Amino acid sequence: MINWDRVNELRDEVGIEDFQEVIVMFLEEVENTMVRMIAIPNLATLEEDMHFLKGSALNLGFAHFADLCQVGEKAAGSGQAETIFLDDIFESYAASKTAFRERFGCMKAA
């Protein structure tokens, strides 16, 4: 579910002092995008939204979430948006966030 090697790499890249700030920013941006996708569904931006979520997920090591976003991105890009199960994608994000917080218990909720 989580690529811990990528998480450690990110922590080394930004430094331990800035790591939590980067994580909080990631979580806020992802969650804002997901809330917008639910509140104002827009098939015209679905591929772009899935691409953004995938990139964000890969940067933080949320591997399963990234995989589901990639599938969604491809489906939206090929005109098959109706095959995308956003609930599954959002549940994967929630599970990844929980696993991440369990590993880094000092993390505050975003």
C-alpha cells in the first residue's frame, strides 16, 4: 500500500524539519481535489484530476492509491469515465493515510 522507500527518500530530500509540512500540504491538496470532485463532478476535468492525484500519491509513496488513480486517468482519457469507481480510489487514499499516520504517530490530522 505504501512505498516506504519513497517516503524515506522524500524525508531525506526535504529534511526532517520540513517533512511534516510537506505531508500536510500534500494531504490538504489531495483532499481539496477529492472534495471538489465529489461536490462538483466534472467529466471534462476527470482525467486531469486523476493525473494530479496520481502524481501527488507517487511523490509521497501512496503506491496503491497511485495505481488506482492511474487506472482512472487512463479510463477518463479513453472516454470510459463511467468505469471509474471514485469510492474505491478515495477509500484507498483513506487507508493509505491511516497506514502513514500509524507509522509516523507524531503526525497531526490534516
